[in-house]
Amino acid sequence: MHLIDNLQYANWSEKIFRQMREGGVDAVHATIAYHETFREMVARIEEWNLWFERFPDLIVPGRTGDDVRRARQNGRTAIFFGFQNPSPMEDDIGLVEICHALGVRFMQLTYNNQSLLATGCYEAEDTGVTRMGRQVIREMNRVGLVIDMSHSAERSTLEAIEISERPIAITHANPAFWHPALRNKSDDVLKALGQSGGMLGFSFYPHHLKGKSDCTLQSFCEMVARTAELMGPAQIGIGSDLCQDQPDTVVEWMRVGRWSKQIDYGEGSAKDAGFPPMPGWFRDNRDFANVEKGLREVGFTQAEAAGVMGENWLAFYDANFGPAEG
Amino acid sequence: MHLIDNLQYANWSEKIFRQMREGGVDAVHATIAYHETFREMVARIEEWNLWFERFPDLIVPGRTGDDVRRARQNGRTAIFFGFQNPSPMEDDIGLVEICHALGVRFMQLTYNNQSLLATGCYEAEDTGVTRMGRQVIREMNRVGLVIDMSHSAERSTLEAIEISERPIAITHANPAFWHPALRNKSDDVLKALGQSGGMLGFSFYPHHLKGKSDCTLQSFCEMVARTAELMGPAQIGIGSDLCQDQPDTVVEWMRVGRWSKQIDYGEGSAKDAGFPPMPGWFRDNRDFANVEKGLREVGFTQAEAAGVMGENWLAFYDANFGPAEG
């Protein structure tokens, strides 16, 4: 079985890379931009390049599904890059291909606000995919950069699924039927996503969990089982949203970037402004075995559980990270 | 035989790409930056990406020697990127690896002026490779980005050959023994270059030719033969410096960029400020057969002539465009 976590944004360190190896994590999709310009995002890749050079026994750059297989064979974790906002492509469609050449494999069309491409889930009005958004979806399809609608509003998400000629992803969110958070997704979205061959990555971020930090593993796994019925067992995986060791200043950057002079608490609140504690059954990269065990206990077969833990993402990587065929 | 021109800076167009095919040119090293910032250079790659998308039957992106072989099999011209100045890497050593990931395979440590890395051939004093220059040479060696000293001063060039752990290139220049232009190279430089496994690309740019635009093919080919004796027959190739269809505003950008408010005529003069006319035996990409014929006529064997026309560059590409071996 290949183990893939399709969304983390940790305060990366040797400690965390060693925990990935301890937990047998073969690949991680790492967020490298929230509100960065193109040039600032490139500086984030430069940091990663230093880590690849410094820790070649722990991590390797990931570009294709085969890089995950090689990483597993060699005892490394393959790191795939993604953006949670299209800000690094600025207003320049040519940067889509440039970002792909630099290893970027997922890009959210929006973070929480309206972007140049679509509407984020915190806006009052959702006007769907913009004129530029349609062009950028076509270009992302062409080069093999996956559209991620994790933070986008409902109509924009349904339109992106419809307009895109290749499957899209919601890399880190849970179903609203289980926990009706603003960031969690409706049955309509999940059904359309599953029918189009898209993927949902289940989040362990407490604001997305029923009972937040106190959420039980059993409740989580029962939710996964119900989602498998709704979307199909091959359309689901993990996107933990692990933000390990981040100082609270970072959640502030994620939430307000440079777009506001006022603080915005996002899913938190004034008295609960920082990162909430993770649930006891998933503290960090060493705990994925708990999740696999939990899935088996609510009735997943070994093959189905392996699909959720990484094989489904691996098949998605194989199909969607290269140029569109002819 | 593979035909490689290891330096052009044309005003690219479908017409020129078709002439490359007509002339059987399998690969071209294309300059994409003189004084550009990183972000401006990325915009130049975006333009190339549009051409690759628009003319897939004529040109393909080049990254390795095998891309040249594939281009030849498929009847295309592989385009390799290079800088004539380190300005696109700004003052940031991490951009060396980023540029390599974007397909850049040659970088001059200087254009005509002092740079952050070394001294250009128009400065009064040549202080050699700088502190940063030493670090950047090491990084270029690590990732497989070739050091090009075509426009650099003598001491800086000799030091770069010495410091670099992999062979370097002078992509477009001629020997000073034949025509003592400021841009042409001394016997000392050519010998050190050849002994270290480096490559010289012969230029057809009139300011580098004996007799300028009136230079004869025979004189040129006799010079090539004498250089082969000096450097070894495997260390020489073509770097035509063809600047086809460029308006004179472009030569002004090459010469003064944004570093001066006064005009600098470089190798030209106030009454001869634009691009000089090419010699009659090399008007454009369709005329390489003339050069090959000229080489045979001054005594080169078929294999030696094939080396000069492209096989030597191909062997150099194979050895120097990938990461350094552990």
C-alpha cells in the first residue's frame, strides 16, 4: 500500500520529515502559497530545494505517480507542491505552465475570498467561475495542473467540475452532512465530484470535524464510509490539513494575507484565534495507522482501506499530472 | 550528423522556425535574457511556450542531449534556453536551480560590464571571479547549468575555467589570433578551455570576423582548422550569434539595458550603430551546408566536420546538462 497525505502545511523541519518516514508516508502534497506573488512563491520553492539538498535520505521532489513508487522503494517521502490561492499566477495565464514546470501540481481557484478566477466560501455572493477562470481551467487541463476547490463556494465549485475537461480535486474538506462547517461540502458537490472522477481528501483539521478536537475516530470513519457510498470508494483519500508546529502568526497570514488591515478569524474566533489542537488519534505523520485501523473497524475491506490511505490518490496522480492527451 | 547552432538571438517567427527546418538544424541554443530581471525572463519563457504550442511541428523544448536526437528523428528543432548575463538570477543563488528547472542550460557570468559574479570584457579592470561568483559556479556545477564566458574578460574567464569542476563554454566568439576584436579570445584562454574539456562556439557575427561582413568562407574555415590544432578537434562547434530580423532598438537594449542613460555602441560606432549585415555565405539557418562544405575544402574529414557542425556540442550536452554525479 502507498500512503499519501494530500494536504499539509507544516512548519517544515527535520523533525517533521523524520516523522513522515516513521509513519511510512510515501507522499505529501505540501501547500507552498496562500497569498504570495509569483516571486514570493518561487522563494518558497527555493526553501524546499534547500531541504531536498540537506535531507536527501528523507525527502525527494515529487512530479509524477512514479515518483511516489520510487520514493516508497527508496524509503523517502515524495513532496508535491500546491497553492491554496491563485495569487502566484498573478493575472498572467502563461504562469500556469511555468508553475507546472516548477513542480506545482494543485492550485485552488480561490482561497476564502473572491479571486480573479472564482468565488471563495466566505463571500456573501457566489458568481461562479469568471471569464479568466474559464481560460485558466482550460490551461490547467492542458498542462496537467489539478484544479482544487477546497476553499471555494458552492456554485463556483459545481461550475469548475462542469467546465473542467479533466477531474478536479477537493484536497482537504469533509462532508457537510456530518459537520455543517462553511468549509465542508454539500451532497450535491460531493456527488458531482465523484461522478466526474474527482477526489475528496478528508481533513483532520478540528474546525472540519464533528466535535472538533474531541471528534472520535469511530465517528470520523463512519463518515468516510457514508461518503464512500455517496461518491464511490475510489474517489476518496486523505488531505489531513496538518499544520504542525506553526506559530499563530502563520494562521493570521493564511487568513488575512495583505488583503485586509483588520484581523479576520476565519473558522476560529477572537478567543480561539490560533491553531486548534489536533484530535488524539491523529497528532502527526506517525498516526496514519490509527486511521487505517479505524477504517477496517467500521467495515472497510483491506483493499478499500488501502484505496483511502493512498492508492486512490496515486491513481489520480497517474492520470492527471501530465499534459492532456492529443 | 546532428546539426547544432549553440547561439542565436533572432526576432523569432514562424518564418525563422521554417528556415531552421529547411536548413536541417536539429537544435538551437536561444538567448532569452540580456538585462532582464527574473520575472521579466520568465515572461520570455512564456513567449516561447506560446510558440511551442503554436508550432509543434517545427520546434520543441530542449532539456537534454536526447531531446536533440528525438527532435532530429521527428523533424523538429529543439530549443535550449540561455542567458547572456546573470541578471535573471538577481542576487539569489536559489534561482540557479529554479532557472535550470525552467529549462535554462547556459548562463554567462557577465555580459560586457562587471556583474555580481565576474568582470565583463569592456571594463578597464578585471578583478576576476567574485565571492558570489565562486558560490554560483559551484551551484551551477551541482545542478547542470553551464557556465558561459563569451562576453567576460580574460582573467575572469581563466579563473572560471579553473574554479569550475565541470567544463565550461564560450558559446559565441572567435580566436583573437585571427581577428583581435575585444570579444575574441586569447590563445591562453582557448588552450585552457580545450584542456578542461570545454567548448568554443565559432561566431558568424561580423564584428567577430576578419574583414567583418566581407570575411571569406575560406578564411573562416582556415581559422577553424588552426583552432582545432590549438584546442583539439572535439572542443569546437558553432555559435553563430545570428540576430536575424532584429530591429536596431534591440541591439540598443543588448548594449545599454537600463544600466546607462547614455548610448554605448559596443562593438559598433555612432555611424555604424545597428546590426551589421551577415557574410554572404551565412545569411540564416538555411546556410549551414556552406560551412560544412567549407570545412571539408580546407581538409577536415567528414567525421571532424560533423563534430564541428553539432556532434561535439551534442556530446557536451550529454555530459553537462544533468546534476553532478554524487
